Amino acid sequence: MKKLLIVEDDASLRNTMTTVLELEGYQPEAVASTREALDKLGSETYPIVISDIYLDERTGIDILRAARERNPACVVILMTGRGSMETVMAATEGGAFEYLAKPFEMAHMIDTIKRAEKSLEAVEDDEAASIDDLPETEMIGSSSKMVEIYKTISRVAPTDATVLIEGETGTGKELIARMLHRNSKRAQHPFVPVDCGSIAPTLLESELFGTLKGAYTGADRDRMGVFEAANNGTVFLDEIGDIELGFQLKLLRFLQEREVRPLGSPRAKKVDVRVVAATNRDVQKMVEEGKFREDLWYRLNVVRLTVPPLCERPSDIPLLVHYFLRRYNERYGLDTIITETGLKAMENYSWPGNVRQLQHMMERLSILASAARIDDAAVKAAIQETASRDASDTLADTEAEQIRRVLSATSGNKSRAAKILGIERKTLYRKLERMGVP
Ligand SMILES: Nc1ncnc2c1ncn2[C@@H]1O[C@H](COP(=O)(O)OP(=O)(O)OP(=O)(O)O)[C@@H](O)[C@H]1O
Ligand SMILES: [Mg+2]
């Protein structure tokens, strides 16, 4: 049973709400003043708080702050007979999940709470997962090219062979690396991804091999490297083409000896890790140009998996569309559908960003679809926007409305909203400011 705090000064509304919520299986506690509410919030944690805005010398906004301070994941629903959605969002910095305009039907209130709970679960899932992945994503696709990939995965996963995964951005290289790990005898041990492209070359060595305290100024403690931390597991070296020539030799040595020597340490340690590497650059060509060591290339290239871009397997598009639509409907508590013409429009697009781009577009479309229907006009508009979007601030005309809907679906999580809208977070802040939402 879920605890719930009601803050409402009107006794008859307070009693009705309490009764209805009890019948609905909640465990409501009701108070009439901000002081009582703040007392309660000081000593207990409530997953859900429903509060009137205009109460006494303090307001529902104070309740909201206190509730969030106590429990950042708390769902707060504000009620008022006055003021527009805008003033409420402004007052709460977009942080209130929902807004109930008085008078409201009890059924509407229940719906609102249910929706808030769902989105709360989604946020929790979201925090558990890495930045933009759905949790436990399956590999979708039944084109002959994908079937070949699955076959290779099942053949090489159980071995300790080093695997090199090549493919354009967003084709699923990391997903494949995780599947290799999950289907190996190492599955119970760590899978550690390292983005070689985003770690400064000078830090990559200590990241991978570790550092002893005092190895250099600033090394104030021993740091275990990834290879040691992932012992018995799998290390995923992403963007392998970005590794500097100088460090390539060290990596080669490691692949030969399977020993790590942390910076500043006289001793080497044996480790047992499997290495899976990925790149979206043409490393073969880099070898020819002398930018990548040939010997390292051969070491990494024991098994090579090349993931085809989405445009070479169009029959996978409808499967991916339906899969992501289902996942996002679940995540955001929606019932969005896609029409036949909408699906056709998805199939006709070239998807330069591959599955990742398709996934993000489905997230946006599922939330923003008018009347919960994604038709070809909606798809074409979304494609147009991705195509024309650059560093500029552009969004469609209805952007204020879109921003509100996305913020509401993400419970006011601005970084997530910016990602769904496909704009920079600071751009979103600027737009919110212009909309009068601080
Ligand atoms: N076949 C697939 N089925 C389901 N989801 C997929 C599939 N391929 C990719 N994805 C999803 O698309 C997103 C991008 O995939 P991933 O991160 O594996 O791409 P990548 O090839 O590593 O891209 P990059 O080169 O940009 O790092 C992820 O959210 C992943 O779960
Ligand atoms: Mg990747």
C-alpha cells in the first residue's frame, strides 16, 4: 500500500479525497495546513503528495520543496482553482509533475496519480539504465543480415576470442558487445565499457592499467585500472580507432601478455579479461595510412563483426518501430499508435543515425503525437526537423506546447526533455525562459 499525503484546507474536499483514495488502495494521510504538512514531511517520507497551492501564509510550493528535499523522487501534485498551468510551472521551476484544476472529478484525480506513479517508475528505470538506453534492450531485427550477426554472436560469445565490431554510429555495436558478454561464461562478472575516444590520451593509460599513489603529482591514492577491475569479465574498448599511436603499443603488449602494471608500480599482475573493441572509423584504412599499428589491428581483429547500417536492412524498420513504440508507451503510460502511412514514411527514410536515431524519434513521436496517432505528416515533420536541426535553436511552431508535453512526460526532468526534443540542454533553458518558465 502506498502512503500519500493530502494537504487541503477545505474539509469536505479533504474528506472526499481521503475516502476515494482509501477505496483505491492507498494509505492517505490528510492535513489542513502547511505547518502540519511540513511537520509530517520532516519526519516521514511520502512517495506521493497532493497539495493545494493557496493554503495559508505558506503555499503548496513550500510543500513541494520540502517534499522534494526529503525525497527527490517524490511525486507532487498541486491543486488550485486559480492561476494557469504556466504560473504553476513557473512557480515550481517545472518541478511539479501534475496540476489539478479545481473543481475536478475524483476519477480524474486518480488518473493523474496513476500517471504520476508510472512516470516515476520510468524515471527510476531511467536512472538505473545508462543515459539513453531502455533497460535490458533486446536486439531487434530479422533481416538476413541481422540473422548472420546473431549466428556469429552465438558462435563466438562462449569463446574468449577478441572481437572487433565495426559499424556506423547507432547501429548497435555496444548492444552487440553486451550480448557477447551476456552469452559468455563471464556473464556473472563485470562488463566494463571504456570510451577511448572521450578519455584524454594521457589519462587512458591510468584508466586502463591503474595508478599507484604518488605515481605522479595529484595521484593521491591507488586507483585500480579497468582491466583489473573487470577481472574475469569483459572490457569493451569503444572507439578503438581514436587510440594514439604511442599508446597502441602498450595495448598490444597487454593483449599479448594479459598483464597489467599500474603506473608507478614495479610489478605486473596477471588478469583474465576478454576484450571486445568497436569502431565506426575505417581502421583498415588507418593501418594503410600508418595511423594505426598493423600488429595491434591483427590482434584485435580475431573475429570481425560488421553491423550493416539500417538503410541496408529496411525490413527491420517496422519491427524496430513497433518495438520502441511499445517500450515508450509502457514507459510513459501512453497508448500511441502508428498509422500505416506513418510506418511507410519511417520505412522510406534513410536513417543516417541508424537505430539510435530511430529510437529517439519514436520516443518523441510517441509523446508528441496528437490524438495519440503517429501519421505520415507527423513522421515527415519529425524527419524534416532532424534534417534541418543544427546548432541553432529551431523547433517547430508548436514548440511551447511540445516542450510542455515532453516536460510533463519526463516529470520535469529537463535534461531528459532536452534529449527527447533533440536540443541542447542550454537551448531548452533559454526557451523555457522565453516561455516564462524559469
Ligand atoms: N537491433 C537493435 N535492436 C534494438 N535496439 C537497438 C538495436 N541496435 C541498436 N539499438 C539501440 O540503439 C541505440 C544505439 O545503439 P549502440 O549504442 O549499441 O550503438 P553504437 O553502434 O555503439 O553507436 P556509436 O557508434 O554511436 O557509439 C541503443 O539504445 C541500442 O539499445
Ligand atoms: Mg557505441
